[in-house]
Amino acid sequence: MNDSRKLPLALRRQVYTCALSIYGAFEPLPERGVLVQDIESATNRLLTKTAAYRIADVRDKILKDIIQELRGIKALLGIVRDIPILERHPAGQLFKEAAELESAFDNALGAYQRERDEKEAPPGPSSTPATENFKRRSEETAYPKNSEGLAEGSSGDEKDIKDIARDAKQNTEETNWAIPQLAAEDSLNKNISARDAVSLRQEAITEVLKRREKISIGELGRLFSGRVGLKTLQRDLQELIDKGVVVRNGERRWALYSIHQQAP
């Protein structure tokens, strides 16, 4: 029987496997910088929120927060795909693992919301073997077994999970890693439309701005070095300003950009 107070063991293992892949890819890099720090910090938050699920009061909210962290990690991986710090294959694999994890948490969120709705629904006829079979199949779909990339005999002990999350959180302020890499695999890039490319680029810019108070066009240009020119970035920023997502303070080369803060 599924215990809704805990994430399924297979899903927790998948989170830690993905996090270890990210740490393992970035730790040996000779160069350190803000983008690696951003990805590592997002990974730390992913681990912390996964461990906190068991004691969370509003579990669908924490599932949504986890999904947002994964989307942010994917966007950050995407903005530096042409910087040759990591080989293309490892970077593509990291993106794939994050995408699979996002899909698994989408399924988990759907299953949790269905279970909550059933509990809140008015009492109906007693359950039958047919309805029990349907519920069991729904749970199996929501929490698929993860048979790849997992060490046999891995412990699901909650103490281990909390230790990993605590250690990751402590490292947040100590790391200065510098990200490398990619947003989508080659097959995706071949068929992407110009409008989609703009949308993905603007999403990546937004993710960068979310992680710092303000940034200049020069600093942003260095993050996108070798992939996007300054004029293109300026057009993207202007579109984001027009949409009310970004604000600009100052003029010309002294302008600083930040996320528009909504009034409470």
C-alpha cells in the first residue's frame, strides 16, 4: 500500500542519482563560475525539498516547488551548451536525467491530487475489487520503477536521505563551481523553430536573473559567450521588459537588469 506521507523509494533514489551525476560532472572542472554555482545551488534545493516532503504540511506545493527547481536546472544547463567545458555526451545525459525526473514528479503530483480529491469526495459505495485494481494500476503508473543507473541494495533509510540533504545544503555557500553546457539534444536542436529558440533563450535569461539581484548586459553576454551576441540579448531583454518580466535601471552600458518584483 502506498504511503502518501513519503515519496516512493524509487523516486527518491532517482533524485539522488541525478544529483550525484550533476555533482560528479561539475566537481572536477578546472574553471568555476556563477552558472555552476547556480546549478549546484538548485540541486541542493532539490535534495532539501525532496527530504522535506515527509514533514511538509502542503505536499502538492512542495511537489510543484521540486518541479520548478528541475525546470530551472534544465534551463541553466541549456544556456551554455556550446561552451566546451564538458563533453557534449555527459551534458546531454544530465539534461535527459533532469527531464525524466521532472516527468516522474509531474506524475507524482497528479497521483497525490487524485488521492486528495478522493478523500475529500462525499462517501460513495464501498470499493470493489475492480476499483482497487484501478487504484493500484494508477499508483504503478505514477511511480514507475527506475531500473537504470541505481546501485543494487541502496538504502532507503530516511536518516541517509536527511544526511545527504543537510550536507548538500551546507555546501551551498562554499561552492564556486562554474557551469558548462547544454539545453537540448541534437535531435531537438535540428527541428527547433526560430520562435521556440527565442522562447527558450528568454526562459534561460529569466532563470539567470532569478538567481541574482541584478546583472549588466556585459555579464550576461559572458555567460552566453560563443552562442548569442549582445544585440540578440538586448532584444530578448527588451521583450522581457515589454512583457513586464524584467526591469532595467540605468541607461546604455551602465544599465542593470533584474526580475520585476510584484507588489505583495
